[in-house]
Amino acid sequence: MALQAIIIWIIIGGVAGWLAGMIVKGFGFGLVGNVVVGIVGAAIAGWILPMIGISIGGGIIAEVINALIGAVILLFVIKIAKG
């Protein structure tokens, strides 16, 4: 994987994780944690959204939206698991 692609993944993951932390109140994991949540959220959204027939489109904005949806789902699951 090219260095540029890795940097883009980190940026998109950071933005999505930060936004998801703002949406799901009380669940911010710091900079590195938010990046990880955003990247894992992007993977979750990349798996779930096509299964239910949702396609947002292409481009960086669509990738951030996809990652945000997945990150919010992930944070809700973590919130439920922690009680």
C-alpha cells in the first residue's frame, strides 16, 4: 500500500472517529483511539452498508460519511457493552 493511501486512511479515520465521538456523547478515545475507531468504522460500514443496499457514492466526502456511520455503530456497540 502506498504511503499516500495510508495517510488518507488515517485522516479519514481521524475525522470520522472524532465526529462519531461528538455524536455519541461521552465516548472519545483521544487522537489515536479516534483514528482507530474511524478506520474500524469504515471497515464495518464497508461491510454492512452494501449488504442492506445503501451506496453513498465515491470521493473523500462519501468515504468520511461511510466511516462516520460505521464509527457511530461501533461506538454504540461499545457503549452498550460497557453498560
